[in-house]
Amino acid sequence: MPTQNTTQSYGSVARTFHWLTALLILSAIGLGLYAESLPYDTGEALAAKAQVFSLHKTVGIAAFFVALARILWAFTQPRPTTLHPDRKLETLAAEFVHWSLYAAMLIVPLSGWITHAATTGFAPIYWPLGQDLPLVPKSESVEHAAGFAHWLFGKVLIVSLILHVAGAIKHVVIDRDATLSRMVTGRSAGPEHPAHHHRAPMFAALALYAAGTAAALSMTGEAPAPQAEQAAAPAATTGNWQVAEGTLDFSIRQMGSDVTGNFANWQAEIRFDDAATTESRGKVVVTIDTTSLTLGSVSDQAKGPEFFDVATHPKAIFTADLLAQADGTYLAKGELDLHGIKAPLDLPFALTIDGDKAMMTATTTLDRRDYQMGAAYPDESSVGFVATVTVNLTANRVK
């Protein structure tokens, strides 16, 4: 069985690539459509939906690399000539679909991969690597643009596949020629002279994808990319320290992967006496705007009734005494009012004061069950119980 193509037949390598690519692409399309149709109204339903999406993404990446190998191999091989060179319009249409398929086999999975890499949360890829991509930032605008391209070119891929299959059926049922059998069995058929392939279909397909890519790129300006650090807005304070800038971040395990989120808007009323010699050094009241939450691709879900329920509880408040520790660190010991539930919370923090400027860093953990959040997710297979909270801020002394 010859491995190389000839002007009359496809070799075993090309045929293996063809059918393997077809299997992976059809599987990815089926998994994607099925995942979209699944509900996510319970923890079990969301976990099932995420697993199907993970399979879709994993198979899609496999399809990308197999398609890339197939295309590279095809460029090294002669293409069997058409069996009906006199049918010029039909030949041009077939070549246009051929080039459209080549482009879609790469662009559709790659745009989906970029969408995944540009955000965090929901349905990890099952390959050991691939959650992130070089040069792809965590950015809502990039996610939207790549997601639009994935949706648009996915439709082009499906249409191209339908036309490709319809053409193959026509060759079997109407023309009764060897076009399909050349790809199935490697049968030789057609004239021996090299085929003349027109460039117009290739340029037409490239123009189609260029227009779609331009439309996707135009969407990058529709939503601002989230910043790695969000500055706390300065506000009037009754304390003797005022926050100049800072971040309030948290991370939680979802579907086996760490998802990082933050609150963009929060204020802190700080009264701290750095010259005191007693354990008690002051008090702090932190007011958090829960509607400013971002959590990757699951921000809306996190803001919903099952979790933060921002419509009912638009603010969370942390009130604490500031205590000096024997090891030189400090402890904010108090109570967090979150999701309508008040629970004790200790926040250890390190503090550096340089004249009238103070820099503080802190890390603690919260258990969502203490605040009756995510009751529909009774185990950690979909959403973890413990969230790690990290605070960094710079404050200036109020004179």
C-alpha cells in the first residue's frame, strides 16, 4: 500500500489523516453542540456540562494538531487530478470548499483555545498543558473577539463540511465515479497528467476568513480588558489612614483548576496607632461592593443567587480590631458580614510603615459553607469549599 500520493490516487498517509481529522472534528462539533444544550441549574448539572465542554476542548485541540499535520503533509504531496476537468464551475466550487475546510480546521480550534486561555474558570482542558497560551493575556476583550471568531468560523466549518459531504455523495450517486473510492481505498483513477489547480478559490476562501477575522478583531474594543490589579478608589475617611491604592483578590478551585477573581470597588476606614505600646492598635471597617466582582468566565454565575447574590446583598462588610502580634506581624480580628451571614474572621497581615506611608499585605481563607453559599454544590468536584483571599494596599497618613 503506497504511502505517497500520485496524480491518480491518495496514499495511505493522506487517507489516514483525512479520516482521523474527520472523526475528531465531527466529535468536537457534536460535543460542543451537546454541551450548549445541557442545563446548569444544579451543581450536578453544571459539573456534567463542564465535563462535556472539557471533552469538547480537549478533542478540539487534538483536531487542531492532527489537521495541522495533515495540511503540512498535503503541501508536500501531489494532489490527484479531478476526474471531470471539463466541469470548470464545479471544480472551482470544490476547490473553494477544500480551501475553506483547510482554514476552518485550524482557525476554529485555535480560536476556541485562545478563548479558553484569555479567561479563567469553567471546563479545563484535559491535556497536561494548554490552559494558557503564550502572548494571550487574561482579557475580556480578547475572550470576546476569539469567542466570536470561534462561533462564526464554526458555522463556516459546518457549512463547508455539509457541502463537502454533499459533493462526495453526488460523485457516488449521480456521477458514479471513483472520487470517493480514491479516498476510501486508495484506488487509482483519472488521467495521469498533473492537475492544474486554480488560485482563485484559495484567494476567495482567504478573503472570507480575512473578513471574519477583521470582524472579530473589531470586537476587542467593545469591552475593557480587566487589569491585573484594581486600585481602590480614594474616598473621604474618618480614620487616620487613607487607602491610596490596593487589590482585593481571591482564588477558588473549580473543576480541578484554580480560578482567580477580584473586587474592583471597596473602601477601608482605618484607625491605626503605630506608636501604641499595647496589643490593640486600632480598628478597621472595610466595605466591599460585591457587584464589582469579576471571576473569569463564571462572573455572572458567581454574582447569582446561589453564591454572592449581589442583587440582594450588594455589599459585604468586614469590621475588626487591629492587634499587634509578638512576632512583629498584626492581626485584624473581627467579623465578616457576607451574603447576609455574619461569621468570625481573622486576617493576619504584615505591615511596613515608612513615615506617612504604609504598605500592607494579608492572606486568609474563607469557607463558602460558613456563609451559606453554593448550597447546590455539596461537594468540591465542581466548586471548592475554601477560597483564599489576598489583600494588598498602600495607605497614606491623614494629617
